[in-house]
Amino acid sequence: MSIIVTGGDGYIGWPTALRVAARTDERVVIVDNLARRKWVEEVGSRSAVPVAGIDERLDAAREVHGLGNLSFVEGDLTERSFVDELLQVHEPSTILHVAAQPSAPYANMNGERANYTQHNNMQATRNLAFGLAENDMTDTHLVETTTTGVYGAPEFPIPEGGAVMENEGERDEVPFPAMAGSWYHMTKSHDAANLRLAHGQFDIPISDVRTAITYGTETEETRVDDRLKTRVDFDYYFGVVAHRFAAQAVAGYPLTVYGKGLQRKPFISLEDAVEGLARLATMDPDDRPDGHVVYNQVTRPIAIVELAETIQAAGEDLDLDVEVTHVENPRDEDEEHEMEIENDRYMELIGEQAMTWREGASDVLESLTRYRETITDHEDRFLPAALQDEAE
Ligand SMILES: NC(=O)c1ccc[n+]([C@@H]2O[C@H](COP(=O)([O-])OP(=O)(O)OC[C@H]3O[C@@H](n4cnc5c(N)ncnc54)[C@H](O)[C@@H]3O)[C@@H](O)[C@H]2O)c1
């Protein structure tokens, strides 16, 4: 038996694999096609934090944390024959499916990238679901990091899962509609629907983990050795807003808030995200909630302008002079949307939050100051060309 972590070379997958391996005697198999490394190169950027090669990462995990049960298989999950062989050889008790092309701006760049993203993400998920069903592995727990982006920005508190719909006086709970706002986010809306169907048709236990925007440069396991660090991107395409702002602060570049910045977005620290996935991977099947379960993997919504101001305040402690500026919003969104989102099930899963956003902001800034040179060398990657003049 084993636990498979797809996307285990990526930002969330790598620290997750480390934590899962530390908590289990089963073999933990990382599966990745190393595509993220290429995508970031393709857009002319690089991770602020240098990322060791996968073999060096595994050697360090063994030396530093004694993780002899962690291994790596290179392969593309869109290939069904590869997925079948993977499942037959490793017989997973759980699959943490963390692999995806996760960038909305990258997917939205043009039709070719949108096609690539939709094919990549949805085909990989279908291959895993059908692979389990057709190899008689329907007891395997399939966990996927989808995204809170599937909810869009509704004018009511977002439930943790379905929504109640009412028509002509009758009410029913229905799967939440696909309100995703990008070609990438829509892959996760479709995945969420397909996961629900896979549970209905094959009876596979499914955890649909709707991951929020994840911030943080370190977890307990990555802090102790440079070879164990996870990637932290800061460019327009692959840097999440919290990391982009932190990198801008470190480079002495104004923090570019899109539009008014009053829109609240859901966030979670890397530490809290990894903890929930590790608990799901190592959970006793008898303790698992039945069937198909949705978790809102979020600790709290934060307004974009608050995000920037917190980085500004954290920057003062490090003697960074941080300016916040507003630029024209390249996204089509309500700039005052006050998101509310339920997360009781996820909070019960992790117990308590490891760090607040204020603590997280200091941690990210402190880490990134070590890599100032890489960031300033690529500061033309913070914004798309059309917005650069405005910010300067
Ligand atoms: N980081 C966030 O803020 C965030 C927010 C919401 C949801 N998510 C979701 O969490 C997951 C992890 O995100 P991340 O930020 O770590 O992304 P990432 O790009 O760093 O990691 C994904 C990994 O999957 C691999 N991969 C992609 N397609 C593959 C394929 N066909 N076969 C094998 N490997 C493949 C990539 O090489 C990469 O290493 C994704 O599913 C993403 O959609 C992330």
C-alpha cells in the first residue's frame, strides 16, 4: 500500500508530501511531470526561493527528516496508460491529487493555453477516477485540491459544499453552480462535478478540498534545510497576490492593488493547507465522513487592500519602505465584494490555525529578503506590460 501525492514537486504538493511521509509508515509516492518548472521559465520568471532538483529534495528529506519512505515517479497524469500502471504498481490507499495547471492568467493568455489547461486538469482527474474504478480500487480515498474559485463571488455566505435552491415553493440542496471566473477555475468547477459523479457512479470515497489562495514560504519541515524549500513565485502569471505584494515590497516597488482593492478573497497559510491534506491522507477510514465531502480550505477572507497594508506594516518592522498604489484592474470583478465563506468542517479537520495573516506576512517578507537579487532581476515580471507604466 502507498499514499500517492500528485503534483508533489509543486508549491503545495512538496511540503504536503514531506508531512504525509512523516506521519505514515506507508510508502509515499510523489508523481509529477515537472511542468510547473517549465511554465514559469516560459513566462520569463523563476521562483524567488531556489528550488532543488527532485533527487536532491528526496536525499535531503532522507538525511534531515529520516524519510526513507518517500519516492518519486515522473509521468504525465493525462496519459491513461501511465495512470493505470501507477495505480497497479503502487496500490494507493489514498491519492492526494494536487497536480494541476493552477494559474488563471496563464490559462486566460490565449486559446491554446486555455485548451492546454482544461485538457491537463480535467483529463488528469478523469484518469484517476476511472483508473480507480477500472482497477477495482474503489476503496481508495481520492482527495483533490479544487479551489474556492468555483464559488465565484455570490451575494450570500458561501456554504461548505452545495447550496439550497428554491423554485415554485420547493427547496432542495444542489451542487454549487459553476461560477468560476477563468478558464483555469472552470477546470475545477468541472472537476468538482466529475468528482461528485465519480462518487455516485463508482462509490469512491471523495474529499473535494476547495483550496483558498495560499500564502507562505515555509512549513515546519521546509524551514530546516535549503534543499527542502518549496517554490515561491512572484510573477504576474504564477505569483499569488500575497507573494507578489511581498516580492514588490522587498524590491522597493510599489504594491500594485488592482482597482479599489476592497474585494475580499479567501486565504489560507501554506502551513494550514498542508496540515489539512496530511490529516486527510492519514485518516482512519472509519473516522472519515461518509462518501463525498466538500471542505472549504480557507481560514478567512481578506480584502486585497488589507493584504497590502498588512505587508506595508510588516515591512516597517524590517525597515522596508513600502508604498501601496492602485492600478487599473485587469480582472473583471466586483471591487467591493464582501465575501463570506463557511469553513467549519475544514477548521474541525485541522483543529486550530497555525498562523494569522499578520504573522504570515512577516514570515513571507523575512524569507523573501534573502532572495532580493532574484526578485529585482525579474521585477519586470510583476505586472503585464500594459500596467507597468501606471505603476512606475
Ligand atoms: N496555490 C494556491 O494558492 C492554490 C489556490 C487554490 C487551489 N490550488 C490548487 O492546489 C493545487 C496545487 O497548487 P500549487 O500552487 O501547488 O501549484 P503548482 O503548479 O506549484 O503544483 C502543481 C504540480 O502539478 C504538476 N502537474 C501539473 N500537471 C500535471 C500532469 N498532467 N501530470 C503530472 N504532474 C502535473 C506540476 O508540475 C506541479 O509541480 C492545484 O490543484 C491548484 O489548482 C492552489
